[in-house]
Amino acid sequence: MTRMISKIATLGFLAAVAALAASPASAQATLDTVKKRGKVLCGVSPSSAGYSFADDKGVRKGFDSDVCRAISSAVFGAPDKVEFVPLNTNIRFQALQSGEIDVLSRQTTLTFSRDNSLGLDFGPVVFYDGQGLMVNAKLGVKSASELSQAAICLLPGTTTLQNLEDFFKPRGIKYESVVFEDNNEWRNAFFSGRCDVITSDRSDLASVRAVANDPKQFVILPETISKEPLAPVVRQNDSNWKDIVSWSVNALIAAEEYGITQANVDEKLQSKEPEIQRMLGVSGDLGKMLNLDNKWAYNIIKQNGNYGEFFERNLGESTRLGLTRGPNQLWTKGGLLYSPPFR
Amino acid sequence: MATAAEMDALNLARAPLQPPRRRGLSAPLKRYFGTPLNALITLACLWLMVRLATAAWGWLVTRAVMEGGPEACKGGTGACWPFLAAKLRFMIFGFYPYDEHWRPALALALFLGAIIVSMMPRFWGRGLVWLWIAVPPICGVLMYGGVFGLPVVTTTNWGGLPLSFMLSFVGLALGFPLGVVLALARSSKLPAIQVIAIIFIEVVRGVPLVSILFMASVMLPLFMPDGLTVDKLLRAQVAIIIFAGAYIAETVRGGLQAVPKGQHEAAAALGLGYWLAMRKIILPQALKIVIPPLVNIFIGFFQDTTLVTIIGLLDFLDTVRASLRDPNWQGIAVIEGYVFAALVYAVFSYAMGAYSRFLERRLKTDHERSAPGG
């Protein structure tokens, strides 16, 4: 009798496991769901300068938003089949897990534990960032190791404080952290001298500096105390969808490398380069392998531009954020951006 | 040193102090200048008011930047009005498509119109019921679209004032009946019903609104079958309704307890059943007593809805904040946005408070201080 009960229990357990295992399988076809819906649901930051913000007409602009549009172009041949779902840091992964969004493009750092414990997969890195420290030039500090007893202004982030601790503790440097909830307060506290040091990702610091009345008054110290590679995220176990997101990003990077821009992409259709021909769908059938139209990459570039154009219009030196390319430069120009070949 | 504006402000402030050609101090003046201490306090307050007024005037007008772009405002010490002009529509309507803004605008107008009509005693009657059966669906259809050739605008694009109003109004409109039912259940003589009501109320009141919103937006979807998602806005709305219901229940229960026992007994003596007695005798008195605390809850909830920003819904305060993060304006205009938000919230909260005082006077039927015809 007890054996019977335990057998039933085992069967029940197995059935439950099977049901659990089956649920990712039914999520297999994100592409089908997306096509049926007619829209990509893309998780973005509610408002973050340069990455995802509203222009005066309430249209979402920014680097992360443009990545969403590129995916829409790849799938639908039109950049506007995106529905932006604003998500805060604390709910972004759950939103992806529960199927509320198809892809998360939201300044999300790729880390080991996130990749391996959340049931998610990361696409290629779209932006190499890292936590930095900025000080008032008057302090005369040249390196982070010269700091001592400094008051450091920071925003409540998941890892910001941890990185500080990891950097300063082994060096035996004491500091005092001052946490701010609000961006403006945080920035003004630093400008008004409440803190000696302000810390955040380097791209963030550059934009803080750009806002200052006299940007030359502040220096970003050379140390990068953490690696923050930002990448789009998708649900695990859907190879096809992950490939679409990954190769959409790769196409942006490769296009810049091959000198294909939004303006000249039509001319490039005549190019004799086999790699360019394959990428733009002139020859071969790369698109079909992704279950997409063969013109997928052409559409991405024609409708949105290449990586360099994304960077320049959202973050680059022509914008008020005024970021330099830094590590986000092509590998051929000394940066880290490298797309695998299209063949 | 004093500018014309400052002199104006001084004269204005002093104007009522000129005695109207009479010897000695008139009665109101005596209150302010009767003793040396009073005179000192009055002068100090006047001085403070003038200082504040001139500072505000300087920031709002004299030193303010009236036109131009972000560059014109940079480094300025006054208000930056071009920022507000450029961002006004975004602040009010959020990410709603620009060319369709007339729809939320019309919905907002309809809604506020219906509220104003319902506030006027001369319109009180059956018509109002029909009005409120008609207006919310019309507003919903206007906002969502999908019929009469209106393009569909999904709720992820809703934001700003319409969203704030919707969350707080629907939350309270549906939370109120829920609250009344819960209050009746909690004061019920049937133990089972009473226990359920107590558990519900205490659990909901025992956790902050933030955690209920989190539960609704984070936990709930994980329990749902694959592929089935309930609209995020709807989830937040239901969370707010439940939360409002629990708070209103306790307030209403206070009112129920304040109704003298004699009223219950009199109703019973007349042969009225439970529901009839409640509907005709007890609840009208109980609800009248709790108008001030209810309005308190209403005002609080109108402002608490801003908490939905933590689950990524852009309510009015958050569209204001989002405007501040536009890289073109970032760090240039900060206070202007918040001043505008404060003004909007203050206007609506004050209106609610003022109306509740009017309602109290109007419904006053106390036996001790009854006005004739009350």
C-alpha cells in the first residue's frame, strides 16, 4: 500500500516536472507569437537620457529603443512594429520570464549569475560600460587610490555600492557612501560639494559632467572599478529568437565595419563583396536560416542605420551627453566591437 | 535697491493696514498691533511674506527665461519656461501618440465634466446614474480605440494625467462599495463572514501599497499559465482597488459604530429587515459622519497613485520626471517640472477638500446644531 502511494507520488512528481519542462517548450516559438501579434514587445527603461527617453512629442528615442526598432525591422521590415514596455530594474527580469515582453533592451549588465540562474539568455554586448569615479578638479586627485575618507555620492543600484566596496576594501581605503534616490538630487549634491566623489557608470558620469555649468571643473578618474557590458536579454531555450536578436545587433556592428550606412545601403546592394552580398540578402539565404525575410539586415540598416549612427545620434559627441566611443569602437579601430562573419 | 516689483508687493501687503480715516485703531488692526509683541510678530510675518513674494516673483518672472531653447536657460538663475512649453503635452499625456492627443484630452474633459456635474446638488438624481454608466466606458473607448476608425492605443502607452485620474478614480469608485461591504461584513454577527472580512482587511492594511503593487506586477504573472498575461495597468488597478477597499472599510466601520444604538433599535421596531435598515437608516448616517476621513483617504489615494512608477507605469509625476531626463534639458530645468506638478496636485486636492466641506454643511442634519431646513 505504501509502495503504491509512493509510486503515485512519484508519478505525480514526474508529471509536474514534465509540465514544468514542457512550458519552456511551448515558449519555443517567440517568433511565431511575435508575428501573430504583429508587434515586438520590447522592455526598456522608463526614462534614461540617451538610452530610452521621450522627445518633445512623446516619441521614445535613445540607443536601447533603437535596438528594439532594429529587431522590429528584421522581423517585420518596418521599424515601428514595436511596443515599448517601460520597466524598472526591479521587475525587468520577471517581465521577461513571465512573457510580458519578448526582449529586454534596457542597459542590462551581462553577468555570470544573471546568465545562469534566471532562465535567460544574453545577446551580444551592445555597449561596454564600467563604473567610474568623478571628482572636482580642485581636489587635485589623479587616481582613485589617492582618495581617503571621501564622501561618495551614488544612486541606489544593484551593484554600485558593492563595486565600491570590492574596490576600496582590499586597498584599505575608508570612504563614506551617500545614497540618493533621485538623479537630480544626486547630481546637485555633487555639484554643491556635499560629496567629494560621484560614482556611476562612466557613460553616466560623462552625462553628469555635460550638465555642469563648467564641465572642465570635473575630472573622471582613470580607474574603471567594474565591468558593465550591457546587452539585450531574451528568454532561455528559444534559439531562433535569440539568434534573431543577436544577429540583428551583429548586423549593426558589421554594417559599420563594412561602411554600410542608412544613406548608402542601396548602393551597397551592388557591392561585389561576397560578405556584404550575403548580409544584405543579395546572394545566399541567411535570412531564411533565421526564419526571416532575406532582406532582414538590409531593412535594419535602411530603416535605422548602423551601430555608429545609433551611437552618434543618441550618445555621441553631437548630443548633450557627448560620449566618446572609447571601448565602443570597432575592433579595427582599437575598440571591442567585433561581429562574427556573415557566412 | 527695491525694484518696482518689490515696491508693488510692499504696497499691496500694506494696503489693508491704512486705517480708513479714523482715529485710534480699528478692531481688526487691534488684533494685529494691539500689544508690542503682536505688532512685532505682525511686522516679522509681513517682512517674511514680502521677502518670499519678491523671491518668487524674481524667479517666476523677472529672472525667468521666457523663450529660446535649452541653451538659453543654461546658467540662468530664474525659471525656464521654454522647458515647460516644450514638454507640457508630454507631461500631461505621456507616451500617448502625439497626433492622437485629442482623445485623452476629450476623455479627460468628459470625465472632469461629469465630476463637476455630479458635484452640483441641482443635478442629483437618477440622471447621474446613467451619466456614470455612460462616461467611463466612453472614456475607455476613446483612450483604447479600435472602433469607429480610431487606431488602437494599448495601455502601455497610456500615461500622465489621464492615467493618474483613472487609477485613483476607478480605484476609489470601485474601492468604495468594496469598503462598505467589508465594513458591513466586519460588523456582521455571523462569525464566518466577520473572520473573512477581518483577515482581508488586516492583511491588506498590514502591508504597504508598494508591496501589493509588486505582488500584482511581479508575482502574479509568474503564476499565470504560459502565454497568458493580464494587462499590467489592469493588475495595478485591481491592486489599488483592493487597497482602497480595505482602508475605506475601516473608516466606514468607524461611522457605523458612531450611529447610536437607538437608531438600530428604532429601525428594528419599525419592522425593517437588515438590508432595509442599513440602506435607509444606518448607512446614510454612518457615511455622512465619515465624509471628512473619507475625503482624507481620497486625497491621499490621489497622491499615492504616483507609487505605480515603481512598476513602470508612467503616471503624471513620472512623466514630469521623465521630461527632466531628456538629454536636451537634463540638468537645466529641474524645479520648473516639480513646481508644475505640485500646482496640479494642489489644485485637485484643494478642490476635493473644499467640496467635502461644502458637502458636510449641506448634509448637516445634526440634532444639536441643525440649521433650519438643513
